[in-house]
Amino acid sequence: MDKSVFLEDMDAFTYREALASGEAVVLIPVGSLEQHGPHLPLGTDSVLSCRFAEGVATRLGALVAQPVAYGYKSQQKSGGGNHLPGTTSLDGTTLIGVARNLVKSFLNQGVRHVVFINGHFENYQFLYEGIDLALEDLGIKSGAEQSVLLLSYWDFVSQDTLTQVYPAGFPGWDIEHGGVLETSLMLHLEPARVAMDRLVDGPAAVLPRFDRLPVVPERTPATGCLSSAAGSSAAKGSLLYGQVIDDLAADIASELLREPAAAAVPLAG
């Protein structure tokens, strides 16, 4: 059996040995508990961020921390809205504090680089703020040996992959919630958690170009999904996952590793 990359499976003394190298890289998956329609689980964002972190860590000899499984409040134009049952969120101050504490803890332990793998759109700026404050607390400035990367996995999906996954045309990232991309990835990685018989095929959400608070609930489609997942497949998920892992691992290795790790076959679903 291959050795696990997850810190939760590792004993403290083995972890100390990894730190002693002075080269330890720890990936932190960040997701949410958020409705994803009738066919996907509430933990979809956390599942996907964990699986992307696992794939990258396996390539690069990095470690994966336990995920931050709750995220910032779902927005109506990107996640259906925080008013929907099942969506259980943190406020911005709390998420900033979580990121700040995690960065300080890992860097103080001797981790060389921390990499946040984000899987929930609304998290990004709060993670950024927490990281920035932690580095200020620690006095880590530009040019220091230790650093933190922050990324969202979908930013690594190539145009060629999008063309293959959406042959009729990509509808846009702003309504890709519970749609073809997430559903295909879950069909590839965690098929037992997907209920394709409950998928509802309907038109994409039409939302205003502004945010109104309190939200107008009826503007969110009844399914909670902002676009249809019809046309999803495990094959598309495999394409997405493999291409993103390739590019993610290459970029992180180029940025952080003194000697880039050899390529390996991505983890299968």
C-alpha cells in the first residue's frame, strides 16, 4: 500500500522527520458545506479541494493537512445563496482567523511552504487576508525562504479542456455551480456520492449584475444549481482532473521546489 500524503494518517515523529529536511511543503484544502443541488453532496467543494491536493502532493512529495471544511457565505450569483438549507457558512472574520492561525502554526513548526488549494469561490479574498496578516505577524517579507501560495483549482483549467468538456460552448464561471464541471469531477473521483437520477436539467440562472441584500430567494433556481449538469461524465472528469493536476504540479514545482519532482501518473478516481 502506498504511503499516505495526509497528515491525519501520519504519526508525529514521522512528521518531525519531514520537517527536519527543511523542505516540507504542506497543502491545505479549503472548501465549504454548501448545497449543490439534488444530485451532489453538500461537501462537494471540500471533497474536490482534498482530491486535488492529494493528487498534487503525490506528484511533488508534499503533505496534505486536514481540510478547512466550512467556507465563507455562499453568494447568490456564484453559489445559489446563503439562504438555502444545507449551506452552513463562516463569516469573513472567522475565515480570516482560521487562515491566519494555520499559516502561523505550520510556518512556526518549520514548514518551508504552505499552499492553500481553494475549492469554494467565495473564500478567496478572506484566505488572502488571513495569509497576509500571518506573514505580517511573523515578520516574513519578500525574499524570505518561507512563503505561502494561494490558488483556486479551476483557474488551472485550460481553454482546450473547456472546449472538450463544453462542446456547445462554455457558459461561464459565474454560473458553474452544481453544473457540468463539478459533476463530472465528482463522477470521476467519487461516483458513489453522485445521484445522476436526481439531476434536474433546466436553463441556466439569469441573475442581475448587482448583489441585492437581503437576497430575493426566487432568483435562485429551485434546484440551487446555477447551470445544468446534463452532459456530465466521468470521462470529462478524468480529463479535467488529469490536466489540472499536470498544470498545478508543474507550476508549484517551478515556484517552490529546488529540484522539481519527476512526473507521475495522477491518482485515479
